[in-house]
Amino acid sequence: MKYWLYTLLLFTLAFTINAQNLVPNGDFEIIDCPTNNINSITETATWYACSGADAYWLHEDCPLDPAIAESVFFINPATEAYSGVGYISLEGVMTRNGYIASEGVGIELTEPLQAGVPYFFQMAALFQNERIAGQHPGNACQTLPPRFMEVYVGSEKIQVRRESDILDVTTGISSNANLVLVDSTSTVEENFYNNQWYLFSNCFIASGGETHIGVMGSNFQVPANNGCVAEGEPGAVYLFGYSLDAVQLAEMPTEIEADRNICDNGGWVDLQGVVSNIYFDYASFLWEDGCTLARRVIRRPGVYQVDMILPCITIPITLNISIDEFCSAVMYTEEMPESIAENIVICTDEGPANINLLDYTPEVLRNDLSFDWADGYSGATRILDNSAVYEIWATTSCFAFPMTLQAELLACETKIFVPNAFSPNLDGVNDQLRPFINSPWPAISYQFQVFDRWGQLVFQTENPDEAWDGKVKNKIADQGVFLWSLEYDTGQENGGKTSLSGDVMLIY
């Protein structure tokens, strides 16, 4: 009998298959508690052992003798199920000559698989730390193989056949992929045997007529220099234990069609609302206009074609986009500009200015933006040395909008003058004291303070348009010398912050 091996891809995000699960009791919840103290899978009516060895069903509703659980290192009564209250626990062993054989479990599907139809497989797995003869083998024993778990489908029960006493595995299995831990850059791989649940998934095209599915750890021979066992060591030694839960297999669609509405000036369309979550996070997308975003702006109604590209199949998506007559701006949580207009100040005293148009576009729109200027220039950055109005198109393959850029050439040096005398006699001439500031930029912070000759604060303001009228506590101050200080900041990188102080004569 020929079976097929498929790659399992690791994802830390929990998925839920919305289609019918073809694996009965895939969450290991339904159980008649067996008569022995440890829950043997060989005494259940649905799942069966693929290797002829026992596997163990841990269930909250069934008693578990602590003494027996302690004798089997890979059973941890404190481990909670991935979902619900039941899960299955298995072991892998290695012989004195370095062969590894692992237990596995299988089950008959609720209906046969159809030829040429894509199916999505998913399960949760947990791995316990490996041991040798009750002891951890140490760093010299590298036991995580390239293929650490295998999934088989076939038209008969999934069985592993072993050769004599060396546990050499001869399954007659035809494989087309090695199992891969996808997120190899994360700490998950480094700490894989950490007694935590991880989710695995992949899709495949059925040959047709498969009625059984099986899951088991790898069966292979470790390299001679692995360091796991010494020459002549008798017997077999335990290597690892693993547990399974939430095993699911569901038929995938071969095409998807969906209706979406936009406002009459366009709108955001998100494929996550079209595609099932079980496929979305490991699918890539290609729109007919070349866009590869899962979320994009669509300006006009019509029929749009998108390919959802998965490891096993490319599924065409047809989107029927219509105008929503009752559309309101509150339907969209992110700004989608019709155009962007900016006034840019360019300092001539420091030479031409280098600007970056990305600084003037909403962050949500910056991915892969390109800019085409009406005068033929292309690019986000440009040195401007003339006062002018520039017309620009900001585009990607997914959207486009116009920009209007008005550049002003100014002498940008900030000039500040504070009088050295004033006379608050209400004659309409020089009655108030305030700084006179000439700057192309507004102040982002401003503080003007006046002190008497003993250092007592008599006036302060954070408003550049407010002046001191010469009064102290609502009375005209005596004639004399007063001190002042000014803090002024425009936020510009060069010369934007100014700190000044001086004195002023109050006279009548």
C-alpha cells in the first residue's frame, strides 16, 4: 500500500477549521474510560495504534494512577489539553544501534477523500524533553531530526512494520516532502522540547479514495557520530515523548467568490474578510493588476480577480465590488485621501532643501509608494531650490492619488528684537513690552518672563501675542530696571531653539 507524506508548517496562531472536520473525535474528547489505570488507546473504538505499540489517552474524566504515570516519563498529569479535556500521548524509542522508532495513531475518516481536491490538515502537538535510560543525554545527543513528525493518508489502516529485534522501520512509504519547522529564526526551535503546545498545518491534493489518516513521529537511523548511545549498550532507550490534540482535516474550496461594497470615492477591501482564517496567514496574494497586498484601496466598482497562492494549490478569488449608496465616512477607520496638499518652506540661507515626500503621506499608504512629478522627475526625495507649485502622482500597483506640493523659498533665520525701554503711560506709543519675532515657522513652545531687580517674577506668558503692560499685581510698577528672559522653539533641526535674556528700563 502506498501512502503520502506531507510537510507540516508551524504557526503559533490558533486556527479553527470552519469546514466539516473529516477526522471523527479529532479533539480526543469522546471516550469510554478503559478498565486499566492508564488510559490505553488500544481499548478505544475510534483511534488505533499505527505501530502495534501502546499509546495513552489522557482525559480529565478518566482516573490516572500517579504511580503508573510516574513510570512513563512522557506522561505528565499536570499537562492540560490544547483544547477541551482530552489529548493523546505517545513515545519514541532508540535502539542500541541508533534506530529510532516512534508510536503513531490513526483513524478512519468520516468519508473518503476525493481525487484532485485540496484538503487542509491541522493539529496541535506538544513535545517533552528527551531522555536516555531515565537520564537526560546531554548536549552530545542531538535528537531533533529533520523530519520529526509525519502524516500519512491511505485506503487502509496506517501501519508501521518493524524488522526483527533491531526495530528497523520498513513502511513502504513514498514521501514527497520533509517536515519543516518554518519559523526557524525564533526561539521556538531552540526550546522546542518545552512541554508547550504548538500548532501545525499544511494542505495537500488527494489522490482519491483515501479513507484513513495517521500521525506519528519519525522513524529513522541517527548518524553514527551522534553521541546518543555508546557502542555495545544493551536494549532500547527512550528518546522523547509527544502529545497530539485538535487533529482536523477539511476540504478546501477550489475557487472563492465574494461581494464587497465601497463608497463612491473608493474604499478599503480586506481579503481577510473573504478568505478563511485557516488559510489566510500562510497564503500570498496576486491581484490581476500586480498588487500583492491582502488589504488595498479599490477606487471603482467592477469584477476583480485575485489568486490566493498556497503551498499545495492556487485558488482563484473573484471579487464583485459595488457602490454602497448608504456609505458613510465612518465605515472606514483609516484615512484614504483623494489628494494631499502641502506647503513646504525651503531655507535659502542654507542652500537648496532636500525633501522626502514620504514625510507627507499617511503611514498606512507608504508601502511601496512611487512618485511621478509632472515635470518628469521620479522619486520620493528631491532637492528643491525654486519657489513653485509641484504636481505629483503617488502610486503603487494597488492605488494612486495626486499630491500638490507648494514650495516657498524663504530666508529662514529667526530674528528676535526686544526693546531696551518702554513707557506704559497709555499715550499709545511703546506702552507694552514684548519680543518682536520674525520667523518663517511658528513657535511650538514659547515663554517670556519679566523679573524685578530683586529677582521676583512679575510677568510671564506662553502666548507670543501677549505683552507686559507694566503692572505688578494690577498696579503700575515703579520706574526702574527690569530683567527679562525668552525661550523660543520652532522645532527646526538647525537654529530652531533660542534662549535670550536682557534688561529693560521702565520709564514714564
